[in-house]
Amino acid sequence: MTVTLEVRNLRTHFFTRAGIVKAVDDVSFKVERGQVLGLVGESGSGKSVTGFSIIGLVDPPGRLAGGSILYRGQDLAKISEEEMRSLRGNRIAMIFQDPMMTLNPVLRIDTQMIEAVQAHTNASHSEAWTRSRDALGMVGIPSPEERLRSYPHQFSGGMRQRVAIAIALLHNPDLLIADEPTTALDVTIQAQILAEVQKLATEHGTALIWITHDLSVISGLADRIAVMYAGRIVEAGEASTVLDRPAHPYTHGLIGSVPSRNKKGEKLRQIPGMTPSLLNLGVGCAFRTRCARATAVCEQEPPETLIPPERIVRCFHPMQDVAA
Amino acid sequence: MLTWIVRRLFQAFFVVVAMTVIVFVGVHVIGNPVDILISPEADQAERARIIAEMGLDQPLWKQYFFFVNDVLHGNMGRSFVFNEPALKLIGSRMPATLELAVTAVLFSICFGVPLGLYAGLKPDSVAGRAIMAGSILGFSLPSFWVGLMLIMTFAVHLGVLPSTGRGETAAMFGIQWSFLTWDGLRHMFMPALNLSLFNISLVLRLTRAGVRETLPMDYIKFARAKGLTPRRVILVHVLKNIMIPVVTVVGLELGSTIAFAVVTESVFAWPGMGKLIIDSINVLDRPVIVAYLMMIVLLFITINLVVDIIYTILDPRVRLETKA
Ligand SMILES: Nc1ncnc2c1ncn2[C@@H]1O[C@H](COP(=O)(O)OP(=O)(O)OP(=O)(O)O)[C@@H](O)[C@H]1O
Ligand code: SF4
Ligand SMILES: [Mg+2]
């Protein structure tokens, strides 16, 4: 299998007046062709910023502060803005969280799709139109020819997200970053969209990074799972292993708070406490204020340890046996 | 849509009626035009003849009744001073004011939008801050003073631009226009700039505010994620959103620009309606005042109507509501 994207020691920091916010701090992961990586974590853990870092859209005061983003061996952190632009929306695409906000309210759907086609090809207007229509049909929008003439406000949230997905898939990207694209939608539509994106991604061998704060959404979808906490990946490994035998106390807590995984009548287990502020986060395990297993040693930086065969965990007292 | 227009016209009619009543009473209260218009040497018989000719011997309500009767027969009254139809008098001065006001409004767009865009895109740059500081001056400096300063600088010291009059004119549709000749344009530049200063500041600040508001929107980020060039993102996605308030304000300002051209016309001796109305007020030339104000009211109403229509074209969300 070929590796589509490899992120190594990525750091994305926001240099605010109040101090440095280390939104992404030493994050590494890999996604292979046709594979689905679930990036999971609570609100504010740095999932979106990770996605924007890959696609090169981190807004000031934020910027990449280190690490490399290897897309097919090419470091995206080092290429020019114009080179990055030609990859964006073309080889690397992204779908956003809130479908109500992702389409420009004053431009018709055809305008917004045709420009996306023409940004990366020399297609004529009518060719671009045909491609747009077919793309809308593919994501299950009825009478796409008519819908192309509509404005975003004439669509429901689910339909808008389909349009955004159609736009993201226009150029059959090698990598699709889906940033919680179903969070704002009904449960039934969530499931539909999830299944459709997965189908389209598998058909074209697209590597998929599915960002979510809800483990249950991706438990059946992801090949691998990376759990993020306070800007770091605290556990990463094969999806079924991580879900069945979590090694990091935080992952364990996340799984406990998923309703379907609790026995009937049993109280939902919540992780106590709140996500710490990322502003001037000191050394030591960021989870220690909420962790039941915390000891004095957790005041120091937990090392990355390997759980055979290939799971990574960042904890002094993991809940599974580590390599000797 | 149609009922809406009819309702607007109906409102307009009542405004005009109210206007004529107010002006009739107002002019009557201020003073008697007879004292100003008839030379002191005229004898009693001569005086009585002229007063009767103007209809000023009748009670006010009767005068008003005759006036309305005349208007219904397409006759807006004759100027006491020039003994010409008031409408014709205003009409002969209107092109000068119209071209001045339209040029001023064009100036406000041509200078205001680019400056505002720049200040919005680079809010922290020295130039961006300078533009904003300059716009405060544009708001607060009195128009006549700026006009005089312009004359001092460009006409007196540098001697590059003429300071008074319309210059050479050329005919189009049987009307004399300054903008058709080079000399006319040179004459128009300073008064138009003077008249547009307030509007430039207004448009500039609106544009900047719009840019600041639009840039952080998700749909702008999504447009960039599609791989569009920065140029297209700004000129299409950002600008189209900003044009809605800018067009509204510029359109509405056209009316007041025409109405308040009085000061500029006086400073630059520009022979437009503004100058005519000032002179007419001085001699209480009631037919001219009434005709002028009626025309201004109609103008305002027309402009408001047109702006509302353009607004619905620009903003698809409004269009839907008026249809439904
Ligand atoms: N423009 C910014 N300025 C300062 N800090 C920022 C900025 N954008 C993001 N951050 C910080 O980065 C951190 C991570 O944000 P991010 O949006 O990636 O979280 P997330 O995991 O996607 O959460 P959510 O589930 O709410 O989308 C946040 O804690 C926030 O404080
Ligand atoms: S390092 Fe310590 S505090 Fe952090 S998760 Fe592990 S046990 Fe808990
Ligand atoms: Mg997010």
C-alpha cells in the first residue's frame, strides 16, 4: 500500500497577544491510499487546526511552527503558496463542519461548482457545467440540472453538505479531510452521508481523514483511529484494537461516554473535568487533572510507547501491556 | 412585486402633496415676494396690476387651489423673476447638477471601494491605517472649506485646474454636457471630488467593514480550499457580498448628493439647480421653489425604488421572500 499522507512532528501554534496557543503540538500520523483514519477528540483538541495545517489554510496569528507534511513524499510545509493552491481542492480536498456556512450565500451553486472545476483544469464553461451536474447526481441530489441554478438558501442542511461533498470530490482527490461534516445534521442523514463518502472514497482510492468528537460515528468506518487531546495524539492504532482495548485513560473515558457501548440502564460515564486551556500549557501530561490513574510521575512529559504490534500510546500508566 | 411598486407610488403621491402645502405656507410666512420683486418706483396701479397677474391678491387657499388646478393641467407655474415656466428653468439647470452628482457618486465607488478593500485586507499596515484616518477627515471637514482649499491648491498655487464654471460643453440628446469635452472634464474634476469626499469616506468604511466581516466566514475558507486564486476569492466571493450594502448606500446617497450639491455649486460657481434654488429662495420665487422641491421628492422616491429593485437582484435571499 502506498502512503498518501504522512505527517511528522507537526506543530501549529497561534501567536496571540495572550501568549502562544499550541493548538497542534508534535503530531504524527500516516494515511494510506483508500484508508480511513478517524481523528477523534473533544472540542478544542486541535482536530480542525490539524486539517487546516495539511491543506495550508491556517489563518494568522497561527502558523506552522515545525514538522513536515509529506504528501506523496513532497513536503507541503515547504512548497510555495501557488503550488499549494494547485493541490488544494484538486489532490487534497476538505469538507467543513457546518454546511449552512460553507457555501457562499450570494452565488449560485453552478457558479461555485464551475469555478472549482476551472480552478484546476482548462475545461470550457459547458464542460465544467456537465462535470458539476454529474457530480451533484453522484452525491444523490435529485434533478441536478435544476438545482445547479439554485442558491444555497434553497437547500436543506443535508443537501448543502452533499453539494460541498460533490465540490470536494470534483477532481477525485487523493486525500479528503472531512471535518465533522455530519455533526450538524440529523442522525439518519448522518448515516447516509457517511456511507456515501466512504463509498466514493473507496471507489477512487481516496485516503480519508474523518474528524469527529463522537467515537460512535466512525467506529464502523475507520481503519485506524488517532485520539487527540490538547494538541497531541495520545493514542493511535488499528480501529478495532483501540475501541475494544483502549490503552490511554482518555480513550477509555471517551468510549465510556458513548451511549451504545453502555449496558442498558447503566449510567453514562462522563470524563470528569474540562479540556485544559491550550494557552501556555505547561509540561507534563495534559490529562493529569482529569485522570484517575495519575501519579507524581505524570508531572513529566509521558513518552510515546509502543504496544505491539503497532499501537502508539502516550501515557505513563497505559491500560494495556506495553512492549517490554 | 407589482402591488409593492403601486403602493410605493401611492405613498409618493401623498408625500408630494404634503410637500406643496408645506412650501406654500412656508413661503407665505417668510415674507411677501411682492416687496422684493416690484421696484419701489412702481406706482400703485402698476403694483396692483403685477400682483393680480401673479395671482398674489387671492387668499392663500385659493392660490393653492389654482396651483393644483394648473399642475393637473400640466402647468407647474411660472417663475416670478424670469417669467419663464418654472419647470423649464429647472430643466435647463438640471443636466449640470446631474452630471456633477453622478460623477461624484462614481468617484465615491472608484476611490472608496479599492481603498476600503485595501484597508480591509491589510488592516494593520501603515497604508491601511492612513486610509482609515483619512476617511475621518472626509467625514468631518466642512465641504465648503475643502472646496476652497482645493481651489487654493489646484487653481491658485499650481494653476493646473480651472476653478469656476462648467467649461466647454457639447450636446448630446439636445442637452449641453460638460463631461463630453476635455475642458469640461477639467472643470468638473474639482467640484465632483469636493462633492464626493463624504461619500468616498462612507463607501470606504462600509467596504472595509464588509471585508473584515466576510473574510473570516467559512465560505471564504471553503472557496480557498477549492483552490481558487486569491484574486478570484476577493473579487468574486468577498466583493459580491460587500456590494449589497455599498450599492444600497451609494444609491440612496445619489439623492442627497443632488439635493446637497448646493454648497459645492456655490463654491465653484457651477451653474446647476442648487445655485438656482438658492437664488430663488433669496427672492421668494415660490413657483421655482415648489417645482424644485417636488422634483427632488420624486427623485428620492425613484431612487429608493430603483435601489430596492437592485437590492433584490443582488441578494438572492431577499428575492425569494418577495416572490413567496
Ligand atoms: N485563530 C485562533 N487564534 C487562537 N487560537 C486558536 C485559533 N484557532 C484555533 N485556536 C485554538 O486551537 C485550538 C484547537 O482548535 P480546533 O478548532 O482545532 O479544535 P477542534 O478539535 O476542531 O474542536 P471542535 O470539535 O470544537 O471543532 C483551540 O483550543 C483554540 O483555542
Ligand atoms: S500519563 Fe498519567 S495522567 Fe496522563 S493519562 Fe497516563 S496516567 Fe493519566
Ligand atoms: Mg473543529
